[in-house]
Amino acid sequence: MGTMLLVWLASPASLLAEPSPTPGGLLQRSHSMRFEIHRGHLRLSGLRPGQRASLTLDCPEGHAKESLVVSHAGVDAASVTYTYHDAQQQWSVDVQPNGQVLIQHHTNQKDGRLQIEYRQPGPGSVALVVRDGVSTRTLTAPDLWRLLLIDREFCGHHLVPMLETLRPGWRLDRFAQQIEQALLIRSATGRPLDRQMLDELVRDLGHPEFRRRQAAEVRLRRLGHQAAGYLEHVDTGNLSVEQRYRLRQIRRALHGPVQDTPERVAAWLIDDPGTWVALLDREDTERRRVAAAQLEKLLDRPLDFDALADEPERAEQLARLRTEFEFVQPMWVGERAGKPRRF
């Protein structure tokens, strides 16, 4: 039925317990690696340099086949290719070096073919794409957590089940709720950092005097996760080589190698305006009020948004806010009958 080249991938007992191909089965039974989320992006943990494996499970009578190929040549050089298909559905997972991830799940339904894709092109923005044969809907965000915060219902219906097939019991929907709760707690107990001060510290990372450069880096490191959200959004295009290098080192030190927790994520999202704009769309009045108040703190001016207004009026206000600020791009892009439209 299958051939295993290296036993580190899955123990013989686990293979005998469930020898038939199942969606995500080989990934679930791989004891030495699993998906994690680090800085809002998917990654595989547990792989060691030099490990290689190939495994295929074929069940001709059930028209099902599953395969997994793993190669880890060195640091940032791991690649994983996983496929599964039967008469009703097809799965593919492609993990490439430098954080590139593509997960696809296609199902055949009575009313057509449903295609779901999670795209992670390295360290940049991520996207959830859903096609149902009639329309295409694409939701984009800087990272996976903000994807879940932007539209919990849509992601809960499509993205969360897909990812939890690869890692059962992950409970990403609950994790996102905990992030949101941590954000609300932080907004009530803390103050936004002085952005002018942070701008000056980043400028000083490239100061001609070594002492000034070093002092700026030390201060940014001491701010810890308070400054993480700001530092994630610094435009590095106009920075010197020295500034970019020091900024990269600070970011790495702040995030570390560990996977995300709700508190860590909330710490670097607390000063992100786009996150609070997303929370303006919540059904709970108090959450909308807190989000509006936090945005006013970040922007240092009144916000044209009434948390107590009825839904149609709030929708108009929210649409204007999304258009007004450059940092908030249209989050939905879709097509019907081949014609692009905004959601």
C-alpha cells in the first residue's frame, strides 16, 4: 500500500492503526513535524536538517490516494509536498523555503465545484480565496490572525476547518477570540506609544554616531512587545542598510522562535489601526465602542463613527473609514459573471 523511506516521519504502529488514505492523514500521523503559527504565518516545526522522506498510501478499491514528500536540506531550506484525492475531493499542501505556503482543497458538490485556497507568499500578506463556480471571493490581510479577525464567519466556515484537517484540535477560531479579548483588555489598561518618539528612535538607528545608533536599539528592545506592532509596519524602503539590519535584529529578538500566543499577538496588534477598524464591524456594541475609542487614541483625533448607530448607518460610516485611510485597503475582492467588484 505504501513505502516509507525514513521511520522518523511516522512510527509503524501509527501507520498500522490507520493504513487507509484519509484527508490530512499522513500529516496528522507525522510525529516529528507539525504546523505552527509564528508571527501570524504558518510554518512547519520539528524538521531537522538532512531529513528526507517519501510516503504513499494507495487504496484502489476506494479510489483514494495520499502522498507526502519531505526534504530538509538545511536552515530555511525545508520543503513539504502533500496530496490527497478521492472521488469527492482533492487536497494539496505545498510548503517551500522562506515561508511560502499554498494549501488547496477542492470538493465536488451537487451544485458545482468548491475550491478553497490559503496563500502565503513568504513573509508578506496572506489570502483566503474561495471559488464556487459562480463567484470568487478573496480576503487578504497582513497575516493569518488578522485574516481571522477581519471576517470570523467566513474564515470559520472555510479556513479554520481546512487548517484543522491538517492539525486536528487546533481550535483556531477560539484562539482568534482570545486574541480579540486580549486586545480589549490591553486597550483598557494601556496607552498607545508615542509614535513620534518611535519614529525618532528608528531614525537614530542610522545615526552617524555609533553611540546614538546603539542607544536607539537598546531603547527599542527595552520597549519589548509594546513596540512590536509599530516595528512590523515600518516602511523599510527609505531606510539605510544599517537601519534595516538593526530593525531586523530587533524584530527577531521581540518575536523569538516560539509559536504565537494570544497575549503575544495582542501585544503587536494593539497599535495597528487596521485591526481596530476590523473590530468596528462587531455585533457587540461595547466592542465597537472600545474599537472606536482605541482608533481615536491612535489617530489623535475624533473618529467619524457612531458605535450606537443602526447597522445600515454604521456600514456607511465604516465604508468611508476604509476609503479614508491608506492603511485600510478594500478587504473583499470578488467576481460575478467575470466582472470584478468590491465588497
